[in-house]
Amino acid sequence: MNFTDVAIEAEAERLLGSLMHVECDPKGRKWNLETCREIAPLTLEINQLKQEKNAVILTHSYVEPEIVYGVGDFKGDSYFLSLKAKEAQADVILFAGVVFMAETAKILSPQATVIVPDRGSGCSLADSITGADVKRMKSLYPDAAVVCYINSTAEVKAECDVCVTSGNVYDIVAALPQQRIVFVPDRLMADNIRHELRQRGVNKEIISSDGTCMVHEEFDVAQIKQARARFPGLKVVSHPECTEEVAQASDFVGSTGAMMKYVKATQAPYFLMLTECGLVGRLEVEDPEKNFIGGCRLCPYMKLNSLEKIRDALRAPRPEQIVTLDENLRQRAARCIDRMFELTPAAT
Ligand code: 13P
Ligand code: SF4
């Protein structure tokens, strides 16, 4: 598509309004009018394709900032984006995130064509367990409630009683009537659930599988101690996919959405964000007065998204970019996610 110089200049200025604040750029780029001009034809084309195809783009906060601020219609954490996928009236949902998120969108909006820019955008948690593994765990613990973290495949969700996200996991697990809980696939989140339930005086046995998030498992307490020594007044903010030790050494633990709310509401000289770097980029844009010290890491799967792949997938998706699910499996997975919506406190 051809755009006039005037349209490109206006788009570059619009992009610059957000991107100029990003220092934690995954490719080390410095955003200025020139770099914004380079991507402006792409964002203009994508935004035009969205109108032509009645498409909506859901962006997880971990994808690159030019996607979040250039073409994203909704940006946020897994819970927020699954709500938006459920409400979507669009013919096409493009999920700039990872494949399990796009599958969740298809489960909740089966009438829409759901597309992913890169079929290789897996997740070390979602890829750690199969539906057959969950069936085996269910047969070992027939009295247990089977709970899956949303970072799981549709096949796994179809075997589970209820799904949770990082934003509602503690409340939902605490509210389940069963004393025994099989929790998949995140072993470290399971440790954090045990800790939190002990704090709340809730007695439950949590049996977990062995998955971990390759990004969050790498943070350690030594790093927190060093940072606190160097930056007095520092606030440490972590995700429940981190180890229990890291979570306990943090000032705040929550979903990426809750982490953002906490930083925006907190006055402190510095913040250490123990999560994926994309979240720091979002905070730099939306709360430019705050200071972030190093610590975040890149998720290689989230970084497989790009404006070029989004444009190509919207123009004419290749078969592997279109999410398809067996209808029986989809309905079983939908029951597991709908149970989550029923059990989630309104404020999440
Ligand atoms: P959130 O739902 O908190 O955004 O987490 C998603 C995720 O993949 C974290 O690694
Ligand atoms: Fe999966 Fe971890 Fe990447 Fe999130 S950050 S998508 S949990 S690998």
C-alpha cells in the first residue's frame, strides 16, 4: 500500500508520542522521529487492514513496544486479554502474544478467525505437559480438583476443572471445595500457592507437575540483595512464576497487570521488575517519571512477533497461522475457562 508523505509524517509523530519513552527496548533501538518514520508505513497498513477485515489485535504486554503502541487495540495480561477475546465482535482476532493465548481466544470466540503471527511462539510452561499427562494425574488423584494455569494448551484445559491466571490463582484455589488440588503446569507457581494459602490459613494439598517459565525461573535472591544494597528505597516487583524465595524477597508479587497497577500507585526512587522486559517498556511509556533498574529478561517466544508478520498474517494468513480446534475439545476447554470467569473476584 502507498501512503502519502503527510500520512507517514503524522503516523510517525503519533508513534513517537509513546515510543520516545521506551529505554528498555528489546533490540536496543533509540526511538526518534526517524526510526518511527521507518515503521510508519507498516503500522498504517496494519491499521487499515484491521478496518477492511473487521479485525482486532490483542497484544500481551511482553511483545515489542511498536506492536503494543503502534497497532494493538487491547494490551494487557492474560486475564484481561481473555475477557477481551470473549467480548470481541470482530471477524478476525490477531493475537500478538503466544500460541496458548491465541488458542484461548479461539476457545472463547469460536466464530472468529483467530490468527497468530508466528506458529513457533510457544511457551516453556504450556509446552511442558500434554492432555494425556493430565489424564494420568487425574487417575492418580481422583478426589482432587484439577486446576490449570492459563499458560497451557487447549488440550490440557479440556482435561481440567478450572483455569486460573496469575491474577486470580490464589482466590480461586482457596475457594475450591476440594482439599486436594492437582495444579498444572507451573511447579514454581504451585510453591507460591502453597505459601499464600498457608498465610491465609487455608489447608490444601497442592500436587503439581514439573513445568517452569524459562524467563521467571532465572531470577534469584542474590540479585535482589545486591540491588537493594545499591539502590536504597528500591521496590522489588515480581511475578508468581518466580521462585517462592524470590517472591518472598519482593515488595509486591502479582500478574503483569497487577504489577503495572502497583508501580503506578507507588512512590519509590527505583523499581526492579522481575519479569519480561516488555513490561518495563510499557511502564516507561505510561509512567515516565518512574526509574527502573536492570533485571528484566526477554521471552524468546513473545519476541517472535513482528509488525511484518502481523501485516502478512492480516493480508493473507497461511494455514499454520490460523488457529483451529476440534469442536468437542473446544467446548470442554471452554467449560474450564468459563468456570474461571465465574470464580474470579470482580476487582481482578
Ligand atoms: P500475565 O497473565 O501475568 O501477563 O502472565 C503471562 C505470562 O506469560 C507471564 O510469563
Ligand atoms: Fe511462557 Fe515464560 Fe514466555 Fe510467559 S514469559 S510466555 S510463561 S515462556
